[in-house]
Amino acid sequence: MNQIVTTQGHAPAIQISNFDQLMRFGQMAAKSGMVPSQYNGKPDAIIIAVQMGSELGLAPMQALQNIAVINGRPSVWGDALLGLVRASSVCDDVIETFEGDGDSLTAICVAKRKGKSPVEARFSVEDAKNASLWSKQGPWKQYPRRMLQMRARGFALRDAFPDVLRGLITAEEAADTPQDSFRQSVSQQSIDITPEPKRVLPTIDHAARISGWLERAMRPEQAVAVRGKWIEIVAKAEEAGNPIAEDVQNTVAGMIDKRLDELAAAYQPENKDLELEHAPS
């Protein structure tokens, strides 16, 4: 057990070591009338809260007193958040102060982690006004300095000790963030998660294309030029990762060979020395 569960130097009387004991504790606590109202008659909620508390180092009853599910989100009260951090071996110090007054009042929290640079967070009256909190009925009207302090504390401790707090926020902050408003704020960002469609390359009829070129070839050297162009097309398609099918390559090579033979026969008498190599298939 860490320091937060032994505040008086005594280990808690209730020691839960397995799931069966946890279930029995949940059923007993739900009927006791000694747990916060949100847990009355809810053994399943108690089991989850105690399990979450054990992961943070809280004893069972401390977990029930300090973990609150507000607007659908688990959170801990600000004092418990500070206790968890101070009980951690990685915490060097947490310093909280105020500066200014009136509309310039600002709560400051400096969280020092061993071996790391201090993390400072501020929350001012102006920040509270911008968040529409300063005129809010309830704790913000009754205890404004305390609420400013809780906001600065929550931000600093979460930034400096994310591994200790494991994503938990203060209950004070959770109470100011209604679930519906949070979801709406996210949905209003209009994030498009539709996968980008793959680019479909247009289908090219290579046989028809080369056939047109060959029809316009009236001399053997022109057909040889078509063959060179075809070899270049095949090579570029291979490099681009979109190789031309082998049967298409064979068909086109056969067309070129045939046209070369036709032109060679027609021009053989006057072009005896012309080299007419057939294109490889």
C-alpha cells in the first residue's frame, strides 16, 4: 500500500485479494448506506470503482469516497488527485499559489517531477469567463478561488504525471463538461473519416494503340521506331508498379513482327542492308 492508503500509519482493515472477495464487498457496501449515494444499491458500480481505485493505490473505501462517475466519465476529486501524485515516488513537489486579484486573479500550480523540468499551469478569471464558468451557479459562485485552484491543479498534474493518474481528470472539471456538450463539440469538428478511394488508372487498349501506329508506318524504319516505343512503354509500366499483362505484350509483339515482315518484304530490293530485328515477346 502506498502513502495515500495509510494516512494514519495503519493498513486498511479490508484487504481484497481476489475477485470473489471483491464481489462480496460490493454486495455488502451497496446495502450499507455508508457509501456515496451514487453507489447505493449498485454493487457492480462499486466493484468497478474499487478495481479502478486499486490500480491507483486507493483502499476500497477511499476509492468509493474519491472516485466519481460524472457525466459518464470516471474522475477523482481534486484533493484525491493531489494525494495520488504526492504519494508517488516520482513526485518531487507540488506548489500552488495565486497572483493578482479581482478580474486579474490567477491560480498557479507548479508540478515538479524528479529529474524533470517543472510543469506550470495557470487558470485565471479570464479563462473561467471564456469557458462560461465564472457566472455558473454552484461552486463557481460559492467558492471561485477554490474552483480556479482545482482547474490549475488538474492541468498541471495531468501534464506532469500522466502515468500516475492514468487519464483521470478532477471531478470538479468533469462536472463542468456535460457529456452531451463534449460529444457535440467533437461532432462539430466535421472530421471526415471516409477512406480515400484508391486511384483507378484508366484502362489502355495497348493493342489498338500500337495497331494505329503500325498502320501509319509506311517504311521499315518507321515500324522499328514503333517497336522501340513499345519497349519503352512496357518498361515504364513495370517501374510504375502497373505492369502490362504478358498476353498483351505477346499480342503487341506479334503485331509489330508481322508489320515489320510486311514492310521488309515490300522494301527488300532497295533496302538490302536494313537490320530488322524482331521485338522480343
